[in-house]
Amino acid sequence: MNINDFIVQVALPEHRVFAEEICEEMAESAKARGTGIAKRSADYVAGKISDGKAVIAFHKDGSWAGFCYIETWSHGMFVANSGLIVNPKFRKVGLANAIKHKIFELSRIKYPKAKIFGLTTGLAVMKINSDLGYEPVTYSELTQDEEFWKGCQSCVNFEILKSKDRKNCMCTAMLYDPATQKHEVAKKFAEELERKPKLYERFMRIKQRLVMIKAKP
């Protein structure tokens, strides 16, 4: 079994029938890890599916294989990719990575200017986030929306979060800032031009032509 045996797609309204199973697996996974997550009802998950704010994965035999959804905070200024779960039968084939990439892509399409963030204790998720362009940040750089932080109340580490005045906890905060990423892309392009003189000369000639074209009456 490998990743090619799965279909990872934006969830469709007819996939709401899997909401109960998804919620049950989320709860079992949190229990096994010994940490808590914001508990969601089947109706809540079904709503995310109906709104086109979720990604779902299936094995080629039709079995439900994984899920993740989008939450927005601070009037859409912040986005979180929440509830990542993979069916235990299909773990260790790269499915979590595929789902994370798909939900990240969906988040960028729906909320291109939003900062995408996450709190996690999982090294695997940290690695995936890092590959997507997330960077470790302090909690102060995340949304300060009270509804978001209320979601931490079901976590076994909530008392630690409270004692630290919500400045840090057991989770690592990671953030993708589209504004910063644009600067990074420009910086990498400039570095690439410096390493390749011929490419730089070609770029400058094209730039000069564009300036001349714009200057024509």
C-alpha cells in the first residue's frame, strides 16, 4: 500500500455521512496521545464539509481514510487547518502529508491574505508545516480571538496554558505569513540572479523593454 492508493480531495456535501466516524476517530486519537483537542460534534464537521472548507481522503476501495478542515479567526485574518486525522488502518504511507498539503492549498485559495497557523506537539506535523513555509513563532503572534483559546480547555495541558498567561504551553506555535513569503520568494529570486550573470543580464533586458513599452505614448 502506498500514497497512490488514495484519493485526497476537497470534501463534497455527500461526504457528510462520514462526519460521525471522523469525530469518533478524532476523540480516540486524542485519547491515545494523552492530549486533548477541541471537541467537535458531527454536526460541526458536517457543516465544514457542506461549506467546502474540508479535505477528505479515501482508499481506492472506497474506505474513509483521512480528514482535515479549515477554521477562521479574527474576521478571516487568521486561518487554522484543524482536526487532521488519518484512519489507523492507513497510517505510515504519507497520507497525513498529502492531506496537509491539500488543505493548505485550499486555505490559500479561500483566504489568500490570511495568516495560517497551528499549535502542535507532533514532530511529524511540525516537519510538514515547515515544508509548507510555516515558521515557529511566539503565542503572541497568533490570533487573540477568545473563541480560539476556549478550544484549548479540553486539553490536558490547559492548566499549564493558564498558568503561563497564554504565552506558551506544551504545543509549538507555527505560522505561515503570506506577506513574509512574498518577500522570501523575491529574495531567493534575487539570489538566483546573482549566481547566474547571464540570467541577470536577460532579466535586465526584459525589464528595460517593459519600461520602454510603458513610456510610449
